[in-house]
Amino acid sequence: MSCGCKTSGDSAHSCGPKKTANGCENVNTCGNSYKLSVFDWLSNINNPASNRCDYVEVRFKNDRKSFFKNVNNVPLHIGSVVTVESSPGHDVGVVSLTGELVKIQMKKKKFPEESALKIYRQANQKDLEVWQEARKKEDNVKLEARKIAHRLGLEMKITDVEYQGDASKVTFYYTAENRVDFRQLIKDYAAAFRTKIDMKQIGFRQEAAKVGGIGSCGRELCCSTWLTDFRSVNTNVARYQQLSINPQKLAGQCGKLKCCLNYELDSYLDALSDFPSSSTTLDTEKGRAFCIKIDVFKKKMWFAYVDSSMAWYDFDIDLVKKLIAKNKRGEKTLPLEELRQPDASFVSIDLIQENNVDRFEKKNRGNNNKNRNQNRPNNNQNSQSQGQKRNNSRPERQDHTDKGEKSPQRQERPQNPNANSNNQPRQQKPQQPKAQLEKVDAASGSDAEKKPNPNKKKFKKKFPPKKDNNA
């Protein structure tokens, strides 16, 4: 009997690394779907029989692991379900590591070899059935235990419940800020569940590791996937990284400071070793200036005057070191305004406009206007009849000229049309003679009489226009 996921139990089979629908059905009994599984990189190397390691690492529910001695030389591999010695009775677990790496793990965790318990056998069918039945009752027992603790008025929280493999003992993991007197609680638990009761207090970080969840980064919690040791995190870590002291952003799901604040702390400390002290003050000709901000990535420091701290001036750390050395010699530096270097010009590109859907239409529209200007006829054989037809087709434009309103094209013309007509030939400009203009005006006037404009009549009643003989 091996892995509970109905496979061979060998470390090569894939049951899915997480508790997903495509993963292993029995995630709590499979050796390959454990969140803190170990990769045995010495599995392909055969050691001599004389140096064979008889110790095996066995895992239980969540992150509980222990080391056992294989006194009966049972053939075991990663994923094998075994029955081990416990007090009282026996327990059922899954082998998580075998071979020479077990000795390294025991030395790392300072586990004495004398305190290692025995491995009885590989779990048989009866052991697995009792184990699975006990695991199914854990959720209901946890809810009932919380009700009993609430009825007694105890300030504690039952986080998790773990049954032993033979169902002879149940362990309650709880969190509490203060000391809890649970003598009456154990009596009530023993009367309700009819088994031996064991209470273990854990920290809030261990609680988050057992419960699991998704962090603010969008990934699974580090403590529930790979992090095994919990180092202390204080607010100085956030100050070194120039982070705002905001408890809502710096705290994790456990309510404590995030463990990931320690990941890049060494890099920040190495970078800050090149910076002058944040309490540095500069003695300038305009007054004393103090450091108000530090940028670790750009290697810059912001300074402001003591009298007027609203204006900030940024300098490179190399320049700041020179200014500090100058002040040590008893010399005052130039004002911060003169020491500030001009910012390099930065050309920004609007990516939204570059990826706009209409960007091709705008370019084609501009090209069409150029093509129209190039294809516009500029020959000298324009007849006077074509100019007359063009003017006859625009009677409304002539009405505007009668009122004294000038069109945009007429504003560009010179005031003396006779001088322009003498200098340039008539063929180059589609201008009309005066006689033709008079005929066009008369024709437009007759059209206006045939089709009277109501706006024009109202305008005449209130303000009759003055006749201009020079029009």
C-alpha cells in the first residue's frame, strides 16, 4: 500500500502541485501534492550498503514533520503511507524524504537521533480507512470546539484540529494574545468528543501557514507554500527600504508585518552603505540645509533649507560627499539653487496615440489634401466662361459681398485690383472683368428677388443697410 491517490506512490508520478480541480483527489495523503514537499536530488545515486541511512522523514497534516527510524528495513520511497509509533497508539503519515538528505535535515533542525521513534510497517487497508474516517470528522469537530470555547467566554481562537491516525487522540491548535485557562475547556472537550485531548498554542504566523490564502501580491502565502522559518520583522526594515509606515499595507493576513520585507533587506543595506547619513546638514551661503528624502535606486538625496522647507533640491551622492568635505574644511558651499544640475531632457512618447485605431486615417487625410493641391489645375488656358459659371453657382456668396461682408479669399487680395491686374496676366488668375462682375451681381440680385430670404427681410425692417456706390 502506498500513496492514497490511487497511483504507484513513486515520486515520478504527477498528481498536481496544488489543491486544484485538476490535481490530486486525496491531497492530504499524496506525497507529490504537499505544499512543503522536498526534492530528493540524490535519488538516482546508489550509496554503499554500509553507509545506508535508516532514518526517514515523515510528514503529517499541514506542516508537521518528524523523523523516524526504519528498524524493520521496510522498502520505502517518497509518497509511501506508513504506520509509525506514537504516544498513545500509532499514527499514519506520508514519507516525504529518504536517503542521505535525511541526515542533512536532521543536522539542520538539530534533531537528536536518540529521540527518533520507530516505523512499524506500511499502512494497510484498515489503517487507511480509520485514518480517512478520522480526517473527515475534523471540520465538524472544529466548529463544535469553537462553540464550546465561546460559551465558556475564553479569549482564544481554535485554528485547526488534527486527529491521530488511530483516532485515539485529537490535537487542537489555537491562538490567543494572553494566557488562557482551559482546564474546564478540556473537560468539556473530552465529554463531547470521547477521546484524549491535546491543546497546542501557535503564533499568528503559524496560523496563516496552516489556513493558507492569497496575499496582496496575488500569489499564495509564502508561509503556506515554501517558507519554513519565521524571522522577526520590525519597522526598521520598512524604514531602510524608504517605505511609508502604513500598517494596512505592511501587514499580512496574519496581522503582523509581512515576511517578504526581509527578502530585499540585505540589498538595501548594501546600497545604503554608500550614502551619507540621512541626518546630514549642509552649510550654504544662504543658510543651513537638511536632508529630507533619499532615493536608493537613483542614488540621489533631496535637501531643503531650514527656513523654507517647501522647495526641494536633489543632488547625486557624489556631489553631496564633496559638499560635506568642503564644510568640514570650514568653507560654505554655494546656494542650493546654483548647485542644482539641469535635468536632462526627456522625450515622452504617447503610446496610446501611437496605437490609436484612427492613426492611419489621419495620415491618409493629410496625404489626400496634398494630392489635391498638387492635382489642382494651374494652366493658363482658363477661359472667362468657366469663371462665370463658377460665380453663378455660388449666389449666396455674392449676397454676402453685397452686405459688405468680406469672404476669406477677398481678404487676401490686395486693395488695388487694377494694379495687380496690370502686373500679372489675366490667364494666371481666374479673376473676372468688371463688366462680368456686374452681370453676376445683377444675376444674383434677380435670384435673390425670386427667392426672398426671410432673415434678410427682418434685417431690412430693423436696420436698413446703407448703399455703397463703390461696392
